[in-house]
Amino acid sequence: MEEPGQLKRALLDASAGAIAGGISRTVTSPLDVIKIRFQVQLEPTASWALIRRDLPGSSKYTGMFQATKEIFREEGLPGFWRGNVPALLMVMPYTAIQFAVLHKLKTFVSGSSKTADHINLSPYLSYISGALAGCAATVGSYPFDLLRTILASQGEPKIYPNMSSAIFDILRTRGFRGLYAGLSPTLVEIIPYAGLQFGTYDTFKRWCMAWNNLRSSSISSTTGDSLSSFQLFICGLAAGTCAKLVCHPLDVVKKRFQIEGLQRHPKYGARVEQCAYRNLFDALHRILKSEGWHGLYKGIVPSTIKAAPAGAVTFVAYEFTSFLLQPNPDFHFYFPSHLLHNSFFSLDF
């Protein structure tokens, strides 16, 4: 049975995490929109790649600065927040489900519901717990992720004027299964991504604690088991970056499956045709063959750049929200590892 204090802590963390995730998603939406535009563009997204003879020579977006100017010129400021509504609707259930499942799994494997005891879990158990929690959260919030990608990728003129029109068209052309297009590569992605994110995060925390203990032993008799807010942020940023670099090709494949067969204005280049890829491995092979290694890492620059402000905004928003929800002078601030990264993000999220 969950202890009353732990249940209250879980509800507080889920609520504060959802609010913090929503704020972070809104603040970093411009980078997310640019990332998605790069990922769904079949043509090269870097000017240096255009000189290759085996790749098409006409690209809508050829770099972050050029893409930023182009989106602002054609769509104005609102263009940088396309798809933000379904993104907000996604991050709240995702965060709540992820935290609840992660806490339950760590409680089960550690035999204790106390969060302080979860730090002693082995990296392997942290990896498995994080991966399973990520899978559960992804399945529960996936349709919103699909809608976010579709709306953020369409540009001007709009194919879908709002979220409801996109939902009805998907149901009409793809059926209910269309709301989960790309789920398979997403689950394949979330296992190593969430596992690496949580596993490396716990590893970085242990390293920081060992360093704190080593430093404090030479100064006083106190131990350095507690980590500063800055150390938590650095651990989260490092873990998130490692996970992104390893798993980004799978995120590109997911985006391609999500927009497969959907209408796209000709000025944005070739569209992903219906049944363009048979499965995950076929998609990886075809992208690698037609677009090169660069194709598998389209959008990696804005995705990596987003990690720092997303983590910082999430951290500050979470701390402030926690204080508002529980203004207790005896309240000891605790920031759960999964909320340090935007994931949706997530999985870029």
C-alpha cells in the first residue's frame, strides 16, 4: 500500500511536472518546429550537402538561421508555435503516466516507496524502469504527438486549419489506426532513449555524489550526498544529450511514418508517399541510401540546442510550481530525474 505521504508526493510531482512540461514546451516550441520541418524534408537540410551530385538540389530549408528567417517571413511569429496545442495536450498525460509508472516500478524493484531509496538501484534496473515508464507514457499520449507533428510540419498555406480537421482527415483516410501511425518505431526508440536517459542520469548523479563526498571529506566531516540544483541540471542535460545523439535516427523515422501519405504544399519539396516504407529497417535503409547519413540526423542541431533551455525552463517552472502547490516551510525540494528533460519529449519527445 502506498504511504499517504508518498501518494501526496506523487500527485504533487505529477501535477507540477505536467505544468512545468507545458511551460517548457511552449517556450522551446520554435526550436521544435524547426526540428520537425528538417526531419520531414526529404531534400538536404544543410547547404554543404547540396553540392553532392547524388542528392536533390532544391531545398526549402538549408540551415537553422535560413529556416528561422523563412518561417518568420512566410508565417510570422505564430508559425513558430504550430502544433503547440496538441503538444501541450500530450505533455500533461505523458508526464503524469511516466512519473506514476516509474515510481511504481522503482518501488517494486527496490522494495521501498521512499524516493531516497531509489537512488541505490543498479544502472540496469534504472534503465529498465525508465524504458517501461517511457513506453507506457508514449502509448497513452501518442495521438497528440502525431497531431503535433502534422500541424508543425505543414507551414503555409495550411492543409489543416486546426486540430479537429486533422483528426477527421486522419480517421477518414487512415482509420483509427492512423492515429497511431509510427507507433512501432516510436516504441523501438523509447526503449533505448528512455533507458539511456534514466540510466545515464542516475550514473551521472552517482558520479556527482562521489565527487561531492570526496570534496567534502577534505573540508569537513559532512557528506556530500545532496546535489545542488545546478548539478542536477548538468546531469540531466548530459544524459538527455547522450540519449538524443544515439536515438535521433529513430526519431526521424518516426516523423516520416507520422506524415506518410498526408498532403503537403509543393513548395516544401517532395512529400512522403503512402506506404513509402515497409517497416523500420526499410525506412532506415531507404533514408540512408537516398539522403545519406546526414538524412538520419536531420534536425539534430535544433534538437540538441533545445535541450539546455528546455531543461532549465522545466527545472525553474517545476520548482516554482511545487512551491505554489505546497507552500510548506518544511518542504524539502526534490526534483525527479524524468522531469529534467523535455522529452516529449520528448522523445523530443
